[in-house]
Amino acid sequence: MEALISSHILTIVTFTPAVGALLILFLKRGRLRSIRAVAVVMAVLSFVFSLHLIAHFDNANSEFQYVINIPWIPSIGISYSMGVDGISLFLILLTTLLTPLALLASWSITDRAKEYFIFLLLLETGMIGVFASLDLFLFYVFWEVMLVPMYFLIGVWGGERRIYAAMKFVLYTMIGGVLMLVAIISLYFMHGTATGIYTFSYPAILQSLMTGRMILAPNVELLLFLAFFIAFAIKVPLFPFHTWLPDAHVEAPTAGSVLLAGVMLKMGTYGLVRFSLPLFPKISHFLAPLITSLAIVGIIYGAFVAMVQPDMKKLVAYSSVSHLGFIVLGIFSFKTQGLEGAVFQMLNHGVSTGALFLLVGMIYERRHTRSIDEFGGLAHRMPLYAGVFLIVTLSSIGLPGLNGFVGEFLILLGTFGVSHGRAALAATGVILSAVYMLWMYQRVIWGEITNVKNELLNDMNLREKLMIIPLLILMVWMGMYSSHFLRPMDAAVARLVQRVEKQNVEFALNPK
Amino acid sequence: MNIPAVNIASIGAALVLAVVGIVIMVAEPFLPRAQRWLTGWLALGGVAVAALATYRMQGHHGLWYSNLWDLDDFTIFFHYVFLFIVGLTILASMDFITREGLPQGEYYALLLFACTGMMMMSGANDLMMIFLGLEILSIATYVLAGFRRKDLKSNESALKYFLLGSFASAFFLYGTALIFGATNSTNLIVIREALKVPNVEITLAFLSAALILIALCFKVAVAPFHVWTPDVYEGAPSPVTGFMSAGPKAAGFAVLFRIFLVAFPALQDRWSDALWVIAALTMILGNVIAVAQPNLKRMLAYSSIAHAGYVAVAFAASSPRGVSAALFYLLAYSAMNLGAFTIVTILSRSEDRLVTLNDYAGLAAKRPGLAALLSLFLISLAGVPGTAGFAGKFFIFRAAVESGYVWLTVIGVVTTVVSFYYYLSVIVQMYMKPAAEEFQDLRPAFSWNIALLIAAAGTIYLGIFPSGMLERTLSAVMSLPH
């Protein structure tokens, strides 16, 4: 029984939300309470199932675990193949944790709620699928399928410029995605020609590359790398591919922003870690100076732009550009600390920024504005909210003892080992993040109440507390006991570093 | 004198449809006006019997009737595709014909005759036979396009289609005459053997192939021979437009594949290059111009041009895998496009009045089911994974990369992104704009629901479980004489 569950657990985790969507489809649209209940219950179920993943995870094993492999389109080597390692494990957990919270944050949605909850659940299935897929075709399917629910969430339930933002989001992501598809197909044929085995299986292709059964010519490797990289860089988003992000974030409903920042951006960085580095290590090394430069520009530029935003959501959105720059920097340090820091920071950013968007959503629901100068002195009326907001802010700016510090520290450590200058430049981003976050906090929470509309605000209710408590616990837990989260990553990251470093030595000896 | 081998069963399906078509025409005058809707169900019954006859044709593979008729898996595959298309078209038309007060019997009879013509095209092994099938199909379709005879646009549509169609037919005949001059035969297999002889008139054969290619490019509406399409599609009655965008296109491609794979493999290098250009041009023009269309029927016309471009990519790849991907795509395209046109028919109301994008504003709030289904068909046309459209495109691009057409593939995927814009624009109207009207005069009719159900099921099934159908299409291609 245990073995049976373990061998199908990824399917169960991935498709539980989709089953929920199907159930909601058969509910009458007027039955708002049932719709919400089904959505939350199914998302929580998915979370509970995903706990099985961590409970039975073998930390010492660097291979993929809980592997499922079922032929799907056997004639051309496509299979329904899933598995997790230490890198994807926590990203799946992050997804299954944030989605129920995002659902709870959606109580204000009453217009066409049925469709709304269906789309949110389908989105969750898509996101988990991306992190769990081991077949390149399957990965692509989830990668693209996810766009549709997100498109509707922004476009139907978003703010004033929602149609523009939704369309921009889809077209940007699509253009990167389709080029990646061409690269995937090309890789498939090159693998087929080199080994005689035509398969989209990621482990198989990686194995052939590692053992040298399949060798990519440098110019081919460059083109393939770029096709993958652009798709991921748009998703991250890495400067200068970031312009869709502020629009999408500002217009999206709260739950959309939470999942967009919390999970979807991680798909870009996850793609870099999972595919770009191991598949194309030489070109990754070759282009690392350029990419880390873009990352640093993103860190500093994002921070400066965040500083001057009058809109809280937009501020958090630009802070994401800055934070995600850190993650990319860590990835392209190719060092164990840098990579572990990057993966850890992916989780941090999901938790902290997810919490920030939830908090912004709470006062938006009360006041229907997110403009910073509309607020001030909220501490007088909403003391609990002010306290929570403070913890989240400190977590986001990397106060030691909370989660953000660990990730940033590891990334800077990793980067420092490669280039002192880059590490120093990136560190200014940490300082700047303290400036814009604390300044925003000060303007919104401290001071006297200047706007009479803020006189009657209620503090957080039970549902809102429920939403935020798990994230607060995680912030402290991840900050205090970071090894609980880092140890399961060790084996997978070590393997990745080994793969990349080996190529680096060869690259240094023979650059062509 | 030799009496050619007669095998009625080998042409069973076409025969059934022709007979049922005649029966409908004879029976109609005897039916009271109020009962003439029965002819629609009679036609549908004919389609079902023809499907059964197609199933019975399985055991009769081979060349029949003095090698005029070649029954193989390819023929049978297309028989099923045509029956699927005509069946869906009949279902989509029933309430339309009643609503518009158009003559019932003739309409269904013409559809069945058109299908007979398409079936002849798919199995004919001789250029003259193909021409006969082509004309049977075309004449029936000309009349269908102008079926709303009091409507100026419908008349314009029929006349344009007729003039340009005749033009294309003339090209086809010229090509046939030239190849007869070069090889002394119009039989595809004989032509192929003749072209293997070293001292054959290869220039003449090449010219002939070019003329036939042009004729068929007209029929399947690929650039630069596509200009008739938008006007014809816009003017024709909506279900007829749906039929024209699927049926004759599939039949045209069936003939294209058969002629060029069976008769002209010797010239493959040359027509592959030509098709490269045609495919690239078609995908770009179709998708880019579709962006600017406020009229949904015109938009779908340009989108159908673009989709013909994707099929042309598969054909340019000129491998069995490529052609099998094209076959798969034609079927997938039929399901999703007929589904989309059925909804266009339902929403256009009497006299096809409401066909601009704005008329769809707010549909999702008032008619969530219809809006959801149209969205499904549109995202399938755009090629979102999990739908038939994506599976088809994926197989095509896979085959194109296999044949080394990486840049053509890049053009293909980039134009796909362009297509997202205009397909999503319809969804923007339906879901993200306030409702301009109540959509109360929509009668949900039984036959429409069935048509939509079948189209949606096909779109999703082929998207998630494409494997079995892909095998079938491959065996269909492999069964062509070679």
C-alpha cells in the first residue's frame, strides 16, 4: 500500500486540484459557499498529500524520487513521467501551501465565482505539473496550459487595465515558450540521431549528455541554450524582460498576485536550475558574466524603481524583480552555497512576497485603494496587522533570524567566491530593499491617521489570520532551522554542481 | 473487350451518399412543408449508413475499376474524416435552415453530393477521376455558398467562388493534359513509373506538376492563392462556411498528398522548396491579416488560411511522419473549426446579422456554456496544450524539424503566437467586456447541442490521447502505393 501510494503520489498531488475544478463545474453557480468549500478542501487535500513527499523523502539520494513513468505517445517517445528531487520538492510544497491561502484570500470574489475557483484550481495543477515533470514534452504542456487560467484570472477579475495586462502576460510568455518548444524538439532529434533512442525523457537526455554519448556542437548548444534561456528569463523575469510583470501584478486579483509572485516566477528560475545549467553547462559558464550582470542590473534597477512607486502592489512587484535578480545571481555562481541559496531564496520569496501581497490585499479589500499616501497611522486601528506587516517586511529585507537572511547570505557567499565586485554590487540591493520596504512600512503604518477613511478600519479577522499564520511560522522556521530545508537539497545540488564544474574544468582547458 | 473488375463494396460509402441524396430530392416534394425537417435526419441516417459502409470497405483493399479507384487505408481514413465533417455540418445546419426558412431537402442533398465528390477525390487513382470528384464537390459547394439566394452577399460569395473555382479547375485540366502529353497516361501509378524512365519529358512533367499544384492551392486556400477566401467565407451561410473551411480543404489536401506522393515523387526536391515558400507565406499572411478583422467570419477565414499553412509545413517536410501529422491536423482542425462555426451559427441569429466581435461582448455572463465551448475551440485553434490543435501542431513541427526545416518551424511557432492575439480577442469580448444584450433570443436546439458535444469531445480527446489516431494516420500514409 505504502509503495503503491509512493509510486502515484505525484499524480495524486498534481491532479487533486483539477478534480476539485471538475467537481465545482457540476455545482450550481449560486452556491457560493459550496464552491468555496470544495475549492479550499481540495487544495488543502493536495497540500496534505504533498506532505507525503517530504515525509518519505530520502535526503541522501540525488536521483529523482517517487518516479512515475507511463507511456503516453509511445510512437514518438513521449511519456507521462514525473519525479522530484531536492530542488523541486520544496517548490511543489510551496505551491500546495500557497494555493489554499490564495483561495482563502478570494472571499471577496462573488462575480462569476464558479469560474474563478475553477481557474485557480486548474492553475495549481499546472504549476505542480511544471515542477514535477520529467518529460520535456509533459513539462512544456504544463508550462503552457497554466497560461490559460492565469490569463482569465487577470483578464476577468483584474483591475482597470486588466485586458492589456492579461494579453501582455500571455504574449510575452508565449513567445519565449514556443522558441523553447522548437529547442526541445531539436534536442529530441539530436539525441535520437546520436543514440538511436528517440525520447523526450529529461533524465535520459541528460544521461546521454553526461556520459558523452551525445555531444552538442558549440554553436548548436548556444542556440538551444538561448531558446530555453529566453523562455525562462521572461518568466523570472530577468531585466530587460521584466516589463510584463508590474502590469500583470498590479491588475491581477490578490490571489493571482500571490500565485504569480509566489510560484510562477519560480518556474523561470527553476527552469534555469533544472534545464539550462545541467543540459548546457559550457554555454552557461560562457554566458555567466553577461547573465549575472543582467541580474545585478535587475537587483539595483528593481530596487530603485520600487522606491518611487506610489502603489503598494507595484512596489512589491518591482521588489520581486530585484529579489529574483538575486536568485539568478546565485544560480549562475555555480557554487554549492550559491545554488542552495538560490533554491532557498525561491522559497523565501514565495513565502515573504506571497505574504506581502496577501497583506496588501487585505487593506485593498477594506479601502479599495493601494496608494501609499492614502494610508498612514494604520497601527492605531489595526495593531495586529501592523505587527504582522512588520515581521513580513523584516523577512523580506533579510533580517537575520528570519528566512530572507539565509538565502541572501548564501547567495552572496557563493557569488563572493566567484567575484568580489559582483557580490559587493549585489549587496547594495540588500540595503536598498531595506530602504524601500521600511519607507513604505513607515508611511503606511506609523504616524497619525491623516485620512478619515482609515479611522474605521477593522483589524484582521479569523480568515485573514488563518491565511497569514502558516507563512509567519515558516518565516521563523526557515530563518532559525534553515538546515531542515537545506539538507534535502544537498544531494541534488551537489550533483548539479558536479555536473557544471566538470564541464567548467573542460571548458577552461579547451574553450571550444 | 475486357470488363473491368466490379466491386460495389469498394465504393460503398460514396454510393450510399449519392443514393440517399437522390432519395431526399425525390422525397422532398411529397413531404408536407411542415415535415420537411425530416430530410435532415434522413441525411444524417445516410451518413451513418455510409460510415458503416466505410467500415465494410476495410476488407476490399486494392485497385478497382480499371485502376481508377484505389482503396487503401488512406482512402478509408479520409472517408471517415469527410463523414465526420458532413455529419457535424448537418447537425449544425438543421435549426439554421428552419430558422432562415431555406429549402430543406436540396440543402442536405447538396451536402451529401459534396461528400460523394470528396470521397471520390480521396480514393481516385486517376487524374480524370480526381477531376470528376473535384467538380462534383465544387458545383455542390458553389450552390451551397449562394444558398440564401435573396441575400446579396451570399450571391457575391457564390459567384466569386464559382469564378475562381472554375479558374482553378482549368489549371488542373491543363496540368492533366500536359502530363498526359509527357507520359501518355492520367493514371497516377503509370505516371510515376513513366517518370522513372531517363528520357522522359521532365520539363513537361514539371510544368504539369506546377499547374496542378496551383489548382489545388486555390482549392485549399493557401497564399498566394487565398484571396477569394475571406469574401466567400463571409458571404456564405454560416454552417456552409464551416463546411467549406473543413471539407473541401481536407479533400484538396487529400488529393494533393496522393498526386504528389504517388505520381510525382521524382520531382520531390522541387515541390518541397515551393511548398516551403508557400507554407511560410501562408502562415504569415493568414495570421497577420486575421489580427485586423472585426468580423468573426472573416477572422476565421484568415485563420483557416493560416491553418492550411501549417498543413503545408507538414507536407513540405515530405516524410511519412510529416504527411501523417498533416492528416492528424486536418481531422483535429475539422473538429475545432466546425465547433467554432456552429457557435457562430447559433449566435449570428437570423440572416447572419451578428457576426462582429462586439456582438460577442459579455456572452460569458449570460451564456456561460456557449462562451466556455467557444473558448475551448479557440484555444485549440491557437494551439494550447491539452487540445487537439496543439497535438496536431506539435506533430507537424516535430516532422518539420526532423526534415531539417528548423527555420520554417520557427516561423510557424512565432506566427502561432500572433494567432493567440486574435483568438484571445474573442475571449476578451466574451469574458472581459460588459454584456451589450441579454442573448435571450437564443434557442438552445437539440441538434446544435449534439454537434457541439461531438466537436468538443473530439477536440479534447485528440488533445489528450492523440496516440491511437496518430498511428492510424501513419498507417494511412504508408498504405499509399509506393
